[in-house]
Amino acid sequence: MRLSIFPVKTLVGNDLVDLELPQAQAKFRDKRYVERVLTSSEIQTLAQAQKPHQMLCTFWAAKESCFKVLQKLDPNTVFSPRLLEVQGSPESSSSSVLHFQDRQLFVSWTWGEGWVHCLATMSLSYSPLFRVETFDSHQFSESEAVRNLGKKLFQELGWTEVQFRRVIRQDSRPLWPQAYLGSNLIPVDVSFSHDGRFVASALAW
């Protein structure tokens, strides 16, 4: 049962990986991990990569961002990364098409200073607003920092005093965040991500 009330074309998922975390740099050497998350075609692409750890992290973030969109379409969707395949090489392109069952998703990625960020949508021509920032872990938790960034983006759109509440599944499991002004749902889809030193927020409407 779909829980998101927003139009399919405006749904957004985003994911972020801190490329300098030790676990991020080492995973491409873990054959069992690679075979668990990549398709055979992606493994061949990874083997030819100039920066294999960066490519593996890009593959992962692309799949995770797509899963966040798919979950909004069906909250019972199970994340199985091998069922989502990135077409082509992230080193030669900045976007790809991914398929899951009868659905087609579009994902784009950006590499920054020590991070990779991916955005997933259901429409090729759609460009959500997003931002990646560092945060002070001594001052804020990851959850606080990513919400603060989300509020900042909403303020740029003219929305102030925004609060975030998670969609709750029937089994009481919290899912993705939604934005509210008081008791009123704001008609803007939201996606949060954080990893290591960074937080990322994406908005779509």
C-alpha cells in the first residue's frame, strides 16, 4: 500500500557516502561484499575503475537513493541492491537509468571534496533541490544536523518554522520524513541522508 501522497514524478531519494571513512575505502577489496551488492556487469565495470573505492560507493549510493523512492511507492519494498543495476560507468557519466520490476528510475551523482551524493527520481527532466554540508559532530547529532539543513532549504523556498515527522507504517516502523507547518503537510517531498562528516537534504515538488 502506497503511503506517499505526492505525485510520482515529484518523489525524490538521496544518498550520501563519506569517501574518506576507512570502511568506505576498504570495501572494494571485500569480494563477498562486492558480489552481494553489485551485478556481474557492475563488477566488470568496477574492475576497470581508476578509483574503485569511489566507484563502489557511487554504485551503492545510486541504489540506496533509488530504494528510497521505491519505498515511497511501496513501503514493503525490500532493499536488494543486486536487483538495481547502474548502466555504464560512473567515471564516464554523471547519470544512469535503473530498473526495478516494471519501474524505471533516473539517478544522477555528484562528487565533492571527500564525498559522493546521488539523487533518484521517477522523471528524467526533474531536478530536485539538494545540498551537501559538513557538520560539527560535537555540537549536533547526525539527525539534528540533517534536519537543520532541511529547514535551511525550506527557508530558501519561503517556508519557515518547518518541522519534520516520519511516515509510520502499520507495524509502527518509522519510514521517510515529511515536512509540516503546524499540523499542515507541506506539499514538498523530502529525503535525508548522512554519513561520516556530511549530511545531505533533497526537496522535490
